[in-house]
Amino acid sequence: MAYPRKVLHWINDAEVKASSNSVFKKINPATGAVLAEVARGNTADVEKAVAAGKAALPAWSRTLVVRRGEILRNAVLLMMQKKAEIAEITARESGKAAALALGEASAAIECGFFFAGEGRRYFGEVLTSAEAHREVTMVRQASGLGVLLTPFNNPAPGVAWKLFPALLCGNSVIIKSHEDVPYVAVWFAKILKEAGLPKGVLSVVQGTGSEAGEPLTRHPDVAFISLTGSPATGKKVLHAAADRLAKVSIESGGKNPFIVCDDADLDRAATLASASAFIDAGQRCAAASRIIVMEAVYEEFKQKLLERVKALKVGDQEGDNYGAIINEKRMRAILDSIETAKTRGARVVCGGERLTDESHKNGFFISPAVLEEVDPDDEISQKEIFGPVTILYRVKTFDEAVALANNSPFRLSSALHTKSIHRAQEFKEQYRGGVVRINGATHGSEPHMPFGGLGLSGNGWREPGTKALDFYSEWKQISTDHDPLKI
């Protein structure tokens, strides 16, 4: 498909220009060339989207949930037919490797099928009362008009994880597209219109966080906000929602530990450590940015890891392992973090440089970086870099490894590689985070599996899976008394 030269808002089932007629340029990260001009939204555009969502909400929230699920299923069937389209959009907007973009399209489709099926499993509860002749039930109802702040790093699944459960629960929603991946959400909106989603239920507003995102999160008619972003943005959203006590879900990254014990399968561990650290150029909340290795196997594991890392192909073409950094500013911040770490004693074992050869020279590509001899309390150990950078740490004991894994303000995902069920069980109990994987990668969620973290990684809500329904709906208790003498 031809990527549009102008990316617009989506309000009331149509693409519309910014009220101010202002635009900003979207750059293709793989080429450095201008990809499109994007509508630069402001408060006036936000008001139009809010009005559309409010008007559509009463009828949509009372539409049978089975019917809402059927509309989602129709949309997902259309997505299957057009999977190559969304993969191409993803690759061009984010600079991803082609295979990864296609895989993310498939992941979004699977997520859609899962939530479409929940339309026939939208269960309530029956409670037992201490009072005679009283029936008590719990049912879900829509939360209202919501705002979805979607991420750049996995554009299609990032929309699917939020949009499908929000719509299934009967909400009207406004997506504030991330500036770096503006067209993905519009593509979803067009698909859903074709599938039968009523006018106004879904809007997409383009623009910056300060000019479009902030007016959305502060709007008094917005009942809930779901964000995947940074801790800094999460704090801003919480402040914006605090005065009206709007519901807020935050997933805000990780500094995820990957532990290699002295009894681990080192070949498997090295393969999965490389994949965990560098998939998507390390631009994943669940990336393994801290690899903790027991001293007895440190050198052997390091060599196996480096063999795999040095074999990685960087680019956005078929056969490449990972693609570009999302924009030039982020690329320079990653490179600066590496240089700063070096001044503090860090040793760069491999990579960590901008690629400037003929096939990479205009894009924002960084070679995969492995560091060692870094203090666990150093800034680069504690801060999410969100790039192709991982750090090796040497520890003597299992207890030291677990303590180091927990030495982070982020508490999202983790992996432990061991043949010992005792170590595995102890780590599952001791790791203070949202996800533990034994002998696996730190990444790899599935549509029915809730994902999320604690601390700077999030505020406790989970997406996707049925746990997401608890955020996108409200429980209502219904109590009915009857008198058997009046039958």
C-alpha cells in the first residue's frame, strides 16, 4: 500500500485536518527521510473528539456485549486479509525489521480474536447473602469515555491491547497516537468502521503530548486513561487525572534482570539472553537490560553471548534481526548514555556505535552493545535506556543474584535460567515484579496472559487477558429482595 503523505485525525468516522491546519513532519527512522506530514492537534481537536465520543456512548454501551464481540471479530477477519498492510505501515513508521513488523501484525490479530470471544464469556458473579430471600449479583458496565495513550515500540499490538478490551466493555475511546507512529491507529479506525463500529465510538487525535495529550488527560468528561509510556509521562497523567479521580492504568517500562545460574543450559541461556536484550533494538518494556551471571560460568557464558550478539543483523529488511531507533533524539540519548557510562568505568565489550555504512548511513541504527564492569547503582544500571544496550554483572551466589535482580526501581519482567527446581521456586517467591519466566526470555506475552509491573514499571493494572476487563469496566452490585408469602 502507499503510505499517506498526510496523516490526519479520525473523528466521527472521517479523516479530518487539525483545527489550526498545523502539521509536523514524521521521519522514517530507517532512512532519515520525511515520511508524511501529520496533523498537529490541539484543544479544539480534543473537544471535537470528546463530543463525538460522548454522543456515541449511550447507544454503544447498551449494545449487547455479544454484538460488540461480533463487531470486533468482523474487524479481526478484515485485519487478517490486510495483514501485509499493517505490517508495512509498522515497518515504515517505526523502522522495524520486516519479519518483526509482520509478527506484530499477527500478535494484534490474535489479541483481537481473544477479546472478540470474550463477548460470549462476559461473566458476572452471584454472591451469597446472609439475609433470607435476597439475591445478590455482580455485573460489569462500561466505564465511559476513555483515552488510550499508545506506545511507539510495538504499534499494532500496543493499540490492540487497549482498544479491543475497551470497546468490548462498551466504552467510547479516543486514541492519542504516539507522534512517531501516527497512522497505525487510523488504520485500526478504518478497519473498525468497515466492520460495523458505530460512528463516534472511536476517535484518533494526532499531536504532541503537551498540545493534544494533556488536554485529553485533563478533560473533565474523560473517565479513564490507559498509558503505555515512560514513568515521567505516567506521573503527568496521574496528576492530570487526580482532581476528578479518573481511573488510570500505567505501564511504564522495565530494567529487567536475566539471571544465568551455574547449572544453566548456557547455549539456551545465551540465545534467549541475546533475543531478550536486542529484539526490537531493545525498545521493549520487557527487554533484558541486566544480565546477571554466576561467576563459575561467567566467562563461558559471555563468549557464547557475544557469538550470538555479533551475528545479529541490523536493518529494516527481510532477514534482519532488529531495526532502527525510533527517532534521532532517542538515538543520541542512547549513545550519550553509553559514553557517560564509559567515563564512570564501564567497559564496552562490543557494539554501542551508530552504524554509518552505505546501508545504514541515513537511518538511526545502533550496533548491539554489551557492557560490563558497571556498578549496579550507576545511572545506566538503574535507568531504562530503551535501546540495544545490555549490561553483564558477575555474582558469586544465587542469593547475590536475586538481591541484584531486585535492586531496581523498575519491577516488570525477569528470567531465571537454572536446572534446579529449588532455585526456580525461590526466585518466583523472592522477585518483586510482575512477571517471572523460568528458563525463558524476559519478553513474550500472549493475548490471554496479563502483563504489568510494580514500582516505576506501573501502578498495578494488567493488560491484556481477562484482567484487562477489570480496568475497562466497572462492577455494579445488584441486590433483589423478594417475599415468598406474596407469591
